[in-house]
Amino acid sequence: MSDNWKQQNKRYVLLTLDQQEEVLDGYQGDLAVEIDQGGLYSRNPTVHKWKVTYRLLVLRELASWRFCDLMKQALYLERGHFHAGESILIRSSLETLALLIFCSQKMENVMKSGDGFHQLSKKTTDLLMGSKGQQTNYKSINVNDFLKAASKDYPEIRRAYDELSETTHPNFDGLFRRYSTISKNGTVTKFSNQSSEIYKNAQPSLISLILVIFEMEYNDRWITAFKGFETWIVENDQKLENTK
């Protein structure tokens, strides 16, 4: 994480493990437990006759429920010094956080360009229902699309993701370095789990960063983007009807 990012973002604080768990519990407590499509329509029929708004709201909550679940388990593994599993969970959390950022960006792009509304509607269906197997008839969107989009606003996300990929895949960092040592003359390889020694203090700063980005995206940016998107739909409703 860059010192420049820390200086620019006054919300960033390096939290202890207990504080991280407390913050995450607070996030979980604020998540929605249901979204009523009928209630949305009653509040604003012009906006919510378009199913994209409902799907965006559902995506926001699904991504946030998954993010909190994964991070909760990652913190549990951090406390137990199970760093291999923790790295995998944090990496998955970054993918999920990137999806949340991706959705905000898509709404902002539609409002800025005045185009792409119907394409976004289709994309939200693919995001909710897409699969690589035969579970559904919709094709999933590559997670690298989320990460590429998120890294435009947060370069640290891509950097952290790539570093975690090195430790979670069975290559040098995730295999040889983690589970072996070699003698000075290079003739004897000894096997043991080096995770605690190598990654003992590697994750707290990254976790603190991820938590503050999630808070900004969930509570601030996404809500601002969605409210603006609702207003934009009202202003462009006739055009959208003519082009659907």
C-alpha cells in the first residue's frame, strides 16, 4: 500500500485484529436482510419498472454479504496463524470488493455518457445468474474485468491481488518457499510449513486497507451513484422506452 494513499485518505487506520473483527461485525450488522421489489416500485414506479435497479440493489447486498463472510473467516484464520487459507480468503474478498466497485462504475458511466443503460441491464443479469458450468443459461463475467475496473480507482487492489496470487498458487511463493528450506550447498531440501514465519505480519495492513475501501464503497460511493442513477432514469425514461 502506498504512503501517498494513506496520506490522502484520512479514514485509513492500521487496526489491531480485535478492532478489525469489531469493525467487520458492525458492517455485518448493517447489511440488508431483504429487498422488496414491490416496495421499490411503489416508491418510484418510473424508476423501478426497470428491473436493472432491483438487480443492482441485490448485487450490492450479495457482494457485501459474501465480502463480510469471507473476511470474517480470514480474520479467524489470522488469529489461528493459518496463513495459507487466510491468503486465499483475502484474495477472494478482493474479487468480491472489486465487483461492488465495478457496479458503481457502470452506473456512473451510464450517467456520464448517456448511453449503455440496456447493456448494463443485461450485464446485471449475467452478474447474478452467470456460471461457467451448466448451472444456468447465462455466461459468467470474468473476474479480471472487475479487478481491472477497480484498479483504476484503487491501484492497491490489483497490486495486492497479484501478490496474493503468488502465495495462493502452487508456484515458488505458494509451494517451494512456503513448505521447504534448502541447505547452503543446495544439496538437501527439508520440508516444513514456513507460513507462520514468512507471513506472520503480512496481512494486518492489507486487511485494514480492504475494510476501509469496502466502507467507502458500500456506504458512500454506491449510494451516491444509485441515487444519481435513479434521477437519471426519470430524466431519460422516454428515451429508454424508445430504445428498449
